[in-house]
Amino acid sequence: MSATKKAKRGVKRSNDGDLVTSTAPPPAKKRMVVTPWRDTEEFGLVYDWLFGNATTPEDIRKALSQMRIWNLRRGSLCPASVLATAVLVHAQLEDKLGNVNIQTTYASAFTRFFNFMSSIMQSYNMSSMYETARQLGLPSFIVDLRHLCAHGQELPPTAILRNTAQHCMKWLHEFYWQPQQVTMKDLDAPKLQRKDKLKFEMKLKSLLDIFDLALECQLKGAQKLKEVRKLKSSAEFNKLRIFCSKHNVKTSSEVLGKVINQLGVVIKQHNTAMKDLLDIYMASVLKMKYFLGAGISHSKDDQEDDVIQATQELFRLLAVQGYILNIFVAFVYLAENPNADTESRQGASYWATKMLHTFGMLGRMKRMYSEEVEINPTTTKPVDFSMYNNPKMTKIMRTLLTHSGVDPTLTLIFGDCPKKPCSWVFEQDFLLNRIGHLSLHSAPILKGLLPLVDPPFSKEQTNDMLTLCDMTIKKCNGETKNDTNDKQQNGHKLDLSKLKTFGLWTLDEDKRWSTCALGVVPLDSASD
């Protein structure tokens, strides 16, 4: 029988035909560990103090002090090799200082050294010290020396202890310090995510990807899977098909409803356990590309009512969860962000403006209801405005909605959070902070915020801000040239250089500002 042609894994054939076991170690796997040192630079500094070519006793003492600090930082979690190094270094320093009890010091150091190193190899199956030493790559005489130091009636000679300490330090260098120095890398802590946080983010992304895909199919008339197959790629079709099969749904509208239910469950499970839940949630919603642009793209085709109907339940879910104002602020920030792409900013502006219409509607309905209660306090039935998050409404709720002055087919209908009713007004500071980020996409939001400010601005201040918004929109659209017809129609042209009042601020004409240095208040005339 001839020998096998292929050698086994980890075995190679020598020239004389004998099989020789390969000693090449497998490539090390990357793993993340929490270390007692701040970064690789701090570790490298101690490495140089211990094993540098020009190291001095002072360097050794500094290295020992730093290793003790590491031990304090991590306690029992400090690497065993570091602790073993520290006990040997301490013994060597005592030897150089002429300690009369150096044999006892070395004996204690060797005992602790081997105990530290053997702890690395400990498992459920207890093995002999010689087997542990073999697994570590330590010679057997280290075990013999350890037994003599721990249990012998007479300690080994100082020369043997001294030479063995040097041998063990060399072994520690090759076994631990040098590999760590070469392979260890710093971790970018801000990019580090907890496993539960990453799992939650992936779950949200998976659900919202399905929502975005189903929304596109719904608005483009692809209700059933066979219609989706013609519209989308095979990968997207398979993603939707698997979701439908798993949750027993058949149409894109049913998929949208199922995703909303799943979102409610996922958020409820993690609501109190995760600090960054809100930020992850809002960021995930803003990543739905088709959802962001659906309002603008389908408004051109007179399908805006279909967009509102398809997305209504998402906004109602956010309202029930108490995150409706958070998603509004997220839309505002995205519309103001000059680094975001134009399509995303346009979509964020559209949804923020739509939400402002709903905020105004809710404010009007609450005022109408309060007036009705004052007129008929005994006959007026109570209204829970959080019930607007439910498609089923009472008669008085439908009446309030009818008299609110909005078209229900083109308006997002949602209500208060059941746990925290809202007044649907904004502080002046929130609006004033928007002026510095005014753009083509954020100007409509600023105009929509003006009626919702509490306390309200004066009529003059409101007109100034409306003018500023209109000028910004015209400038962005390239309509900044002087137009004689516009001037005749408006009767005048706003000249900012001649204005004395700028919103909340008024220019003080009694001060000689032209003679004043930047940052210096001009002197009164009386002191000249």
C-alpha cells in the first residue's frame, strides 16, 4: 500500500520521507480587551523601561511603579503576565540594593510568578504543574525551583535564583511583552458600540428598510408580491417575500401595518434599558430615503393623499411613544444641515412643514374645545386628544376635526402622547436659533413656526421674519434682481441699510458707532 498523497493539516513531509509536525502558529485572531494602560503609548513606555538597550535602575523602578498603578486600575483583571513581571522586577531591584534577605525575596517571587502564569492555563480539568509548565513553554526546572522555594527546608543558592530570574524575565519578554508590543492597537472608543445597542440598531434598520420598501411598492401600485417582482430587484423582492412569509401578510399595505406593530414592540422592549435609544431611533427614521422624498415626488402626481394615508400610522406610533416632537426637531436639523444631500433636506422640510400644520390644527381644536366647555360645561363630553392616534373617533372628535380648517386627506392626523399631553407651542428661543441656519429648505419651517410661538412676537417682528424668509427663498431661487414691476406693486423695496429695528433689536442712534473700535462701547457725549 502506497502512502497517501496529501499530508494531513499541520504536517509536512521532509526530504528523507519522514513526516514532521509543523510548528508554525496559526494567525492570531483579533479580539477586543479592556486594558489597565491608557493606550499603546503608555504600554510601550513601560516596555522600553523594562527591555530597552539603555535601561537603567531608575527606569526599572519607574516601570515597577507603573505596573503597580495598572494593578490598582484593574485589580484581579490585570494581566497575569504583568503581575508576574512585577514580582520578578521587585526581587531584582532588592537584589541590586543588597537586601540581606534576598533569598527569601526571590523564593516568594518565584512562587508567585509560577502561580500567576499557571492561572492563565487553568481549566475545569486540573493538571499537574509540570503539564502546565509544558503548555506555557517553561522548562521543568522552574517547577522544581518553585517546589524548593515553597516547600523546601533549605532555599536554593542566591546565584541560581538570580540567574533563573533573568531567564524568566527573558521568557516573559518573548511570551508576552514583545507580542503585545507588536500586535496591540488602540481602539477608537467613540466608535465602540455595546452588543445590545448594535443589535437594537440592526433590528430597527431591518424593520425600517422593509417599511421603506413596502411604502414605495404601495405608492407605485404594487400591492401583491407578483406586482412587486416586476417593480423591484430580485434582492429587494426576496427581502419582502421572506418578511411576508414570516409574518403571514400578503400585500404591501399589510406589510406597513405589521412593521408598525413590530416597531412598537421593539421600542417598548428597550425603552428603559438603553440610554441612546432615542438618538438611534430618530437616526434610523431619517435613513429611509424613499420615505423622506415620497411627499415631494408624489405631490407632483396628485398622489399626496396616498402618501399621507400610507405614512399616517408611523406618525401616530411616534405620537403614542412620545417622540413626535423629537422627530420634528430631527427633521428641522436635517433641513438646516448644509452637508446633507439636497433630496434629504427637501424631504425633511416637507415633513416638518406637514407636522407644523398638524400642530396648528391640534392647537385650534383644543381652543375650540375649551371655549365649548366654558359655554356648555355640563353637556360637553370630555375629549381625550390622544385618541386622535386611533383611526376610530368619537362624534365630537370628528366635529372638532371638521371645524379645524384642514383637509383630512392631506393632513397628518395624530394626537397627544397618552402619558404626556402637549400644548403644541414653541418657545421664542427655538425659533430665533433657526435664523442663523436659514436656507431654501428651512425657511418654510420658520414661517410655519411663527404662529405657534408662545409668547408670540409683535406684529412688526413677525413681519420682519416673514420678509427675511421670503428674501432667503428668492435669493436661493435666483430672484434677487431689481424688478420695476415688483417695486410698483409693493410700493417700496426693503432697504436693510435704512432699517433702525431688526426684529427684537433696535439701533441706538445716540451712540457714535462709526468712531467706535470693535468690541468697545462709545463714550457718552458728556464725558468727551
